[in-house]
Amino acid sequence: MIFNRSLKEYTGYLALQTWINQAVALCQPSEVWLCDGSEEENRLLLERLVKSGTLTPLKNGCFLARSDPSDVARVEECTFIVTETKEEAGPTNNWMDPEEMGAVLSQLFRGSMQGRTLYVIPFCMGPLSSPFAKIGIQITDSPYVVVNMRIMTRMGKDALSTLQEGAFVPCMHSVGRPLKKGEQDVPWPCNTANRIIAHFPATKAIWSYGSGYGGNALLGKKCLALRIASCLAREEGWLAEHMLIMGVTNPAGVKKYFVAAFPSACGKTNLALLKPALPGWKVEVVGDDIAWIHLGEDGRLYAINPENGFFGVAPGTNWKSNPYAMEAISKNTLFTNCALNDEGEAWWEGKTKEPPAHLISWLGKEWRPGGEEKAAHPNARFTAPLSQCPILDPAFQAPLGVPLSAILFGGRRSDLEPLVYEANDFVGGVLVGASLASETTAAGGGAVGRLRHDPFAMLPFLGYPMGDYFAHWLSFKARTKEELLPKIFAVNWFRKDEKGDYLWPGFGENIRVLQWIFERTEGTAEAKEVPFGHIPAEGTLNTEGLNLKEGALEELFRVDREGWLKKLEETKNYFGLFGKRCPPELYREIERIEAAFVRP
Ligand code: TSX
Ligand code: MN
């Protein structure tokens, strides 16, 4: 075995050496490469990837990867929480017994890296100097994963240097396609039929097999920073959330930080990188996907972004919908499953008003406009460093995080849910998060327009029972003064009129909603009490210069009593799934709202 660096330089190297030895014995690679994260190393890996046909060089240091057409997204059916009992995994997760999973995995991984290089990726989730950061060591046979992890995390020598004895999350990954002697590799090796993404909360280990795509393979993101971190957070008294983190500065120069949770296909990255339509307002981004939230010594909540890059959906991203993302991905960006234009750039549906006359599609085929097939896959992605974002918040590396003034929950709801409301109190806000639901879009596959529950936007990302998670959220009320906790809001950019047209322009105009939220946290904006909380009082939402349709504003805030009573009934019904673990406080809050509807 050849190591390009002695592990003895590092504390905790013994545990790491043991872990690597075990992996090598099991997977039988022909080479071992300990990643240092350097420019030089990255260059060598990119070179390998171009040679193997995995990557195509584009303009400005960008590259394009085309995946195997069967390996294009996270696979929730293949994602498991492995605990002694099924109850410990909870009713919303796939479960497997540790012994059974152990047997399955050892068989799959035995010899799985034959003919390949085993890469050891030391990475840090969170700023290197943060006491909240977590170290992971990913072992993988995919150099594509290495170059993506280098963008998405703090990867290499520095991460290894902060390693304490034994304190790392072991992340084992193989694409599951060993190479026989002399066998020619394929551009995107994978083993789609046998994909498994397994999480072991007891030992905090992650094992992923068969997929090279996104959250299945970049194990720092959904696997470590959400599923395993949610378990750590429960034990250690913090929160690992599927949330963006943004700084909002008003024209007077006062700055506040918000976090926001949205199910997929609601435009979380667009909101995180908002270009305000109102003069004098400024938005800066700390993170667009994951927030680790801790209670500070002053009794307030603080958030860090464990990630170091954007792994965003490309389709729909353009200079109008998200100009700062466009700037961030203009160089040194990896594109996956986008189309290729004649200028050597990545293209996707919604990038330009008109599609180019000629493209190579994500399937590598000649493509011209007018046909059935999309040029880019709907889940095509960009991987770009946070540092390239023109509105990156100066505090994005703050070791203790940024103090939170508001928590937003939002879904895609064509009716019932107002444009914005403030929850009654902290418990009322936890109910808003717990009852989050969103209408399905074409992007997810399956039926369109169906309402799907996605509590806290965490349904696919929680590593333990949902009812316990609700109780964990509620526990923060007893740990600090309620007035120090962020105020909680619900937002909905997607309400439609009876003709099916959107009532709210959204995008940059959403700053008007953020302004009202900002002013509520300052105690300056007036509100009108409704059974489920507070909506903007007449005239307090800034609609100056907006040409809303006649009656649109009234409709955006119309309270449909019957609709709400039905929703509350249905929510109780849904919570039944979580059994006794669902905290009684949430049922009491529902009853309180019902009572207010009956006796206004
Ligand atoms: O991201 C979106 N946001 C948040 C922006 C900060 N999207 C895209 C969602 C898919 C990922 C939105 N779509 C938003 C929104 O606020 N609103 C809508 C709905 C909408 C779509 C098109 C228009 C208006 C609203 N077009 C015109 O009004 C011309
Ligand atoms: Mn996400």
C-alpha cells in the first residue's frame, strides 16, 4: 500500500489506521490514496476523470459529468436506519436489523474495489475552528466523489489535523463495480440493482453501496450532516436541520439572521441567495441547505452551516431567478447531468429563455429543440464553492454561528396557507414545522399537485423517530427564556387564484415578506390576530410599487375557517402515525386553534 503522507503526523491516527486497514482488507483495492485536499491532488484527480471519460472539461475550470441513466437521484427506498429495534428507527424510516445489515454489507463490500483506487477522504463538517464541527472520514472508490467532496466540505490535511482520538464518523462508500484485470472501466460505474445507504445511529457509522450520485455518495451531506447528525443532536442537545441560513440587513443597517426549512422543489436555494427587489435591503447567505443550531450561553439560538459549497438543482436557475447563484457557478464548478452547448458550457431547461439550436443532452445524445426529451435531467446539479458566491455572509465561518431572530417554514400550497403568518408562540411554531406539507411537482416524479406531509422538511433526513424529534424541538422552551428563542413564521409563495395563476410574484419580491418578519422580530410591525397566529395588519405588508391584481392581497390572507378545521383534523390524523411519541403539547395547540375558530 502506498500512502502519500504518514498518518503518524495526526492525533487519532491509530483509530484511523485501523479503520483504513479494515476497509482495505474488505474491499481489496489495488491502490490506496490518502487525500490531502491540495490543488495539485485535485488537478491529478480531474485529469484521471477526464481520461476515464467521467468528466468533460468546460470553460473556466468547469467540468461536466454524465451519470449512468439509472443513477440520477437520492434513493429513499434504499435508505435505511439500522437499529436494534424497528421502533428506534421510527415509522417514517426504512429499518433493518444490525446483524442482517452487517451480513448484507460485508457481502456487498467484499472485493468491491478490486482493480480500483481506494480514496481516503478526511473532511470537516462546519468551520475548522468551530467547537460544533464534526470530522468524517469517507472511504470511496469514486474519484468523482473526491472532487465533489473537496468543494462541499473542508477536505484534506486541515481536517485531518483537527482529528481527536477516535472522534470521526466513518463513512464507507463503494460504487460496487470491481474491475477485473485488464477490464475497461465505464464513465459512471455504479451498481443500481444493489444500492443501499445504511446509517448506524448506535456507532454513528455510514455505509453506502452502488450509487455514485449526490446524497447517496457525498456522505458528508444528507447522511452525516442530517441523518447521523440528527441522532448526535438529540443526544447532545442541539438541532441538525434541513434549513437555509440567511442574513437580512434593513436600510437602516440593522442585521438579523433567519433560518428557513422548505421541502424540495420550493426554491430554498433561490431564497437563500435572494436579490431583494426593495432598495436598501441586503441579503447575505450563510448556507442554502443545512443548519446546525445550538443554544448559546446567552440563551439565544445560533446556527452554523456544516457545508462548504452548493450542491444545487440546475434546471430553473437563471440570471432572473437566481443571479448570485449564476455568478457562483460561472467558474470552477462541477456540473452533473446538464446538457452541453456548442460553446463548451453547461445548459439546462430554464437557463435561457430559448434553448440553443444544438446541444448534447445529459444522455450524451445529439439534441435539438422541439423533441420530447429534456436536454438536462430535471435533477441535474451544480457543485460550486460557497466562496464564489458574491453575497457570502462574512460570518459564514463564525465558529459559534450566527444568532437567530426568526425561523421560517414554507411549503408549496396553492390554497389555504397565507402568504405569511407568525405562529402563536414557540409551541405554535413547532406545530407549524411539524405540520409542514407541500404539493408535489413534476420534479419529484409521480403524481403532481398531491399534498405530502414533510415535517420540518426532514422526512427523508431524520435518523430517529419523528415523535421524539418533535419532543426534542419542544425541549428548547424549557432550556431558555421564550423571548430569547427565534419567532417562528409560516410562508407560502405559491398560493393561486381560482384561475390557477400565482397570486404573489415571489423571487426578489419576497423581501417584502422578509421585511414584515424582520419588523415583527423588532416589535415594530403591526399584526392582526387569527386563530393560528398573526397575519400582517392592513397596510403593514410593504406592497409599494407592486402591481398586484385586484383582490390578490385579500386572497393571499383570506382565512378559510372550514379549510383550516379540515386541515387541523387531518394533521391530528397524520400525527397518529407517530403514536405515543408525539408530544401532547402539539395536540393541545391544535385544540387551542380549533377552539379559537369556533369562538373567535
Ligand atoms: O424559488 C422560487 N421562489 C423563491 C424565490 C426566492 N420559486 C421557484 C420554485 C421552484 C424551485 C418560485 N416560484 C417562487 C418563489 O418565490 N414563486 C414561484 C411561483 C411563480 C412563478 C412564476 C411567476 C410568479 C410566481 N412569474 C411571474 O409572475 C411572471
Ligand atoms: Mn436539501
